Amino acid sequence: MRVICKLIAWVFLLAALFCLGYEVVAWNETGQYHIAVLGQIIFDYAPSFLPNLQAGVQRYLHPAIWEPGIQTVLLWPGWAVFGVPGIVLLLLCRRRRKRVHRK
């Protein structure tokens, strides 16, 4: 179980590094630093993904899931969306030392 948890954590951290790399490349090209939101990163690499995801969520799940939920997350920095859960998962999945009780 711990191995799967660590694997998921490292996938999240790699996605966060990818998003951070996207910002660095954009900074290098333009000379100005702008925080890249997750929605923009996804749109640049897969333009048809977000409209299809929106239609699927609103049609088959519930429209309220898209509007305040997913749309808000898409406006956050990509490195934060993936980095924070990755770090938290790594901390939760680490081995715990056994406590030695002294008499």
C-alpha cells in the first residue's frame, strides 16, 4: 500500500515539475515571469480536452461540480495544484519510526 501511495505522490510531483518547467520556458521566451494557471497549461497541450471535460461533467455528473469546483482549480497555478498533494502524500506515506520506551 505504501508503494502505491509513494508512486502516486511522485507522479504528482513530476506533474508539478512539468508545470514549473512550463513557466520557466515561458519566462525565458518572453522575458517576463507570469504564473501559469493549470487551465492554460492544459489548453496549450490539448485544446479540445477542457471543453469536452466540461460538457461531460455538466451532462453526466452535475453542473455545480464544474462551475465552482473544477473551474476554480483550473485557475490555480499548476505547480501548486500538483505539488501540494504530492508533498502531503509523501509525508503521509513515509515510514514511521518505532518509539522506544525507556523505563
